[in-house]
Amino acid sequence: MGEIEDAIERADRESFTKDPPKTLKGQIGYLIKQFGSAKAVAQEIGVTADSVNRYRRGARKHPPADVAAKIDDAVRHRWQPLVRKRRQRQAAATGGITVETRARFGYTAPVGTTDDGRFRRLTVHLPPEYAQRLFDARDTGASDQQMRGIIAEGFKEVYFQDGGSRAMGLSDVEINDIDYLDIDY
């Protein structure tokens, strides 16, 4: 996953109305319900079906750290899909998204102005149409670079051009060298 997709995933997790299962048995039980079999769960997390059944029965209680992380990620990725979809629809229809980042921003500007990229720490609320474009791009398998382009375009319109009241000659804002990026909706 790329930085943008990770940020969207974190925002999705913050929208949970009920905590996912915390115990290993609870997590494995949930995954078996979701996938339909221990074999399918085993393929997802990279262990044998016997290991999955041992985790489910409680015969094995402490998986290796990498397997435990895969189990936790698989549960969180599938937990409360309707709640996440509802929050995404709301962001895309009326709420928009807030993007907080520290990254190098570069842009193409008219002659006589500086277009040198520099690090900025920005928190910008983007309108709903950018949320919709970002979610659509993720759902269709867009690259992290394509999703950065959507966010950069939103930053250009909302932050750099202030909705059309300044820097109208500015074009092609780019986000590079992302230190961190967080999305909230």
C-alpha cells in the first residue's frame, strides 16, 4: 500500500463504532466467518490451515509477530464495512476530507516568481468532490502517484489559489518527499 492508501485506511479505522475482536480466538473466529473456511484464512495470512485451527481452538495462543500483525490487519480491513462506506459517502456528498501533511510542495509558476519546492506543514479541508475522486481512484486501483495528484490539485485550488482569489497563474502543484500524511473525514 502507498502512503495515501494507508492514510485512507487509518481514517476508515477511526470510524469504527464498535471495537474489533482483540483476542486471537475472537479474531480467527471472525476471519473464518468472513472467509468461510480455515483454509481461506490460512491463505490470507500465510500459514497452514492446521495453524488456523489451532489458533481457533486455543491450542496455540502466541503466533509469531508477523503472523499476528497479518491477522490484526485482516480483521481491521474487513471490520464494519457498512460503517466505513457510510462515512465515505458522507464525506463525498457533503463533508469533504481534511488532509494534514508535511511534504515538499513544488509548482509551476509564472516568470518572475519562485517555483522552488519547499517543505510545508499544511492542514487543508478539501471539498466533497475531491473526497469522491480520491475514493473512486482507490477503489479502481489507482497508483499512489495518481492519488497524490488528486490531493495536490485540491491543495492548489483550496490553499494556494484560495478558491480563485489569488495565485491564478499557478499550475501543476506537486507533492514530493512526504514526511507524513493523515486524512480525516
